[in-house]
Amino acid sequence: MEVLKNLSLAIRFLTIFPLPAFSFKSGQNKVEEISGKNLAQSMTFFPLVGLLIGIFLLISRKVFLYCSLPPLVSDALILIIWIWLSGGLHLDGFTDSIDGFAGGKNKEEILAIMHDGAAGAKGILALFSLLLLKYILLVESFPLHKDALLLFTPVVGRWSMVMSAFLGKPAHSNRSLGKLFMDNLSWKEFFLATLIMGGIGFLILGFSFLYFILAGVVIVLLGLSYSQKRIGGINGDIIGAINEIVELFALFTYCLLNSG
């Protein structure tokens, strides 16, 4: 039952799916029911949630093919559904992160801009560029391989969030959601999430999935290194931003592998 509770928590946190909330401790309110330990344990299932998103994207593509929609229109709708399934959560973190790093001169200013949440010009331009690149890479992917790409890209993106939380340290000491994840995440959750991601990747792509993992690891390490230098750690916005960038580079990796 505890496994189902944590899986439900992961789905509710990463998607818009309205699953019922399990009661972790009866007699307490909802905020107290979900502890830092539960949040950390839910990260074990982040790759599975990515697969769930990928399945919805795959089903959407099959429906669009059945309706004989033009490929450009189909890919645009797939990207919109991709955004909609996560509620734009990670894109919001990406935009806030760009605004913070671009507009802040020191740690305090950067974190204040991220916390403010209002989208600035640089964040909007970066968001537009990210989505445009994602769309172009989807359009340019071979139809024969697109199903596998749609299935696995969200998986490696959500796994990168687990890796970021495992290797990173909180940028501030206040009791934020990102800090709760990082403070309670252990090697066990990271190992299990990696095992799940690897199993899914091998089943979908064979050993080719290792190229996507390599790209994801490089992006995570670069992101953590940059954030450490600028603000002494990471927060929830940066973890979400890393997910988006890893997804983009997973698509780009496919493009490089199949460019010849």
C-alpha cells in the first residue's frame, strides 16, 4: 500500500491527473500527511510517471494519424499535450530560472527573482526558443522512430530530476518543496529510479538508450555546476528547468544519431 501511496503522490505532483490523495497518517491535515520522506520515496517512481506521459503522447499521435492530420499539425498538438499533461510546471521553473540567472547579480537577487514568479522578457524569449526547438526536433524525427522517442524522452527527463535532487544541495535553508525532496532523498530512491529508467530505456531503445542517458548526465552535471557557482546550490525551479533542458537534448541526441 505504501508503494501505491508514493506512486500516487508522484503522479499528482508531476501531472494534472486528478488521482485521489491517500492518507499517510489519519487524523492529520493534508499538509502534515505528506512528509519529506514520502516526497523522497515518490521520486523512485518519477521515471514511471514519465512513461505514463509518454504513453499519452503516443496514444495522441496514433489518434492524429487515424484522423489523417498533417504531420506539422500533429506534432504541434503533441507538443501542446506534452505541456498540458504536466500543467506547465517545469516550464514555469525553466522560465523563472532563466529570469533569475539573467537578472540577478548575486545569490539573494537571483533567488528573489525566481521566487517572484513573474515572467520577464529573457525568460519568455528562452521559453519560446525551447518550445520552438522541441517542435522542430519533433518534426524532423523519422516517423518510424517517433513512437519510441515520445515514450522515452519524458522518462529520461523525469529521471534527471531525481539525479539533480540526489547530487545537488539546497540553495537556501528555508523549508521549500525542493529542499524537502533533496534533504530526504537517499541513494536507495536514486538507485531504484535509475533501475526503472534503465529498464524502460532498454525495452524501448535497446542499448541506444545509453546515448540519451549520457546526454542527460552531462546536462545535469553542467546545470548543478553552474547553479553551485552562482547561488551555492539548486532549488525546485532549477530542477524543473533541468528536466526541460534534458528533454530537449534527448531529442537533439536522437537528431544527431540519425543525421547521417
